[in-house]
Amino acid sequence: MTASLPYDPQRLARCADEIIVNVRELAERGWTPATSSNFSCRMDATNVAITVSGRDKGRLVAADIMVVDVGGNPVATTQKSSAETLLHTQLYKRFPEIGCVLHTHSVNQTVASRLYAAKGAIRLEGYELLKAFAGNTTHDTLLDLPVLPNTQDMPELASKVEALLDGGPMWGYLIEGHGLYAWGRDMAEARRHLEAFEFLLACELEMRRLGASSN
Ligand SMILES: CSCCC(=O)C(=O)COP(=O)(O)O
Ligand SMILES: [Zn+2]
């Protein structure tokens, strides 16, 4: 902490490095097209490092990561944080154990979100990869990945997410025609959850193509 900044700049630098390295790999897989997607890491009890709105997420540099407080307000900067900042900060505010939030726009996430929007969720059941989610120890379980309607009204979307969170522990949700939010206690866990959701959605879409889906 310095006298002029209400956060530790070295902590911001470490968070920015972690976001840049990981997001470059996600972008190489085509999960962040056309400047889409946004990413954040908790810095401390009140501050969050988050991507600046509109930046090419495959080419992030340190200047593309800024600080907001857990209320979503910019901290010591005039930069504009992600248009979806509220969807990140609501998680940090409510769950002190959450350390990282990742949002991507892969083809599988986007197509699945449209196919299952009317149902409101995609049931993921019987997959070994369900053990990738914190707390799961067996394939013999099920996880309903919620699908929320898309809107540009972030407070409205955030209030729908709050209602989902009231229902118990969860590690992600889809937004219709938009993409996936996933989170974890740190970058490694959030990324594991994100990759597991992506893989399981790809499996469900392939099962549908083969006419073998019970979903
Ligand atoms: C061209 S992407 C549309 C906005 C969006 O969904 C997104 O994830 C990126 O928004 P941001 O403000 O975080 O750059
Ligand atoms: Zn988005």
C-alpha cells in the first residue's frame, strides 16, 4: 500500500500478470472473439483487478487491467471497467472465498445457451469430468448449469444471478446467446471450472448431434 493508492500496486501487477497469461491461452482457443469476454481477480478484501472494457482480450497488457471496489466503482483511475463489472463484483461481495471470475464467449457456450434457454438449465450428469468441480468426488452426480436470459440491464441480470445464488453453491451460469461465467477460489480453480464446463457443453452438443441426448 502506498500513501496515494488505496491498494498494493505490486498485488495489482501480480493479478494483471496472471490474467494476461491465462487469458492469452483462452483467447488462442477462440473463446474471446471480437473483444468479448472479461476477467477479474480479487486483490484484497475490498479491491478487484478487472479488464478494461472493450480491449482485445487476446492481446492484454498491464494497462488493460484496472481496479474496482467490490461495489464495482473504479478505484484511483478514469478508465472504464468491463460493461459486466457488476456480474463479477456481486460474487466477490457475497462470497469472501471467491478469488477469480472468468467470462468467455466460446461457440459451444453460445450455442448451448440458445438451445437450452427455454429449459432454463442444462443438466450435466454421469460424466467423470464432473469431479473437476470443487466438492465433487464422483461421476455419479448431476449439475444443473443455469441459463439466464440476456439483457443489457446489468442490475436486472445481477438480481437474477442473486436469486440463483440463494439456491446453494454453484460454479457458473450461462447467459442466453452470450456466454459463460465461471469462478473459483483462485485462477487455477476458476480455469478448471471454466474448462470443465466447456468440455461438458461440447459433449452435450455432440450427443444431440448424434441423436443420443436425453437432455
Ligand atoms: C463485443 S463483446 C460485447 C460485450 C460483452 O459481452 C463482453 O463480454 C465484453 O465486454 P467488456 O465491456 O468487458 O469488454
Ligand atoms: Zn460478455
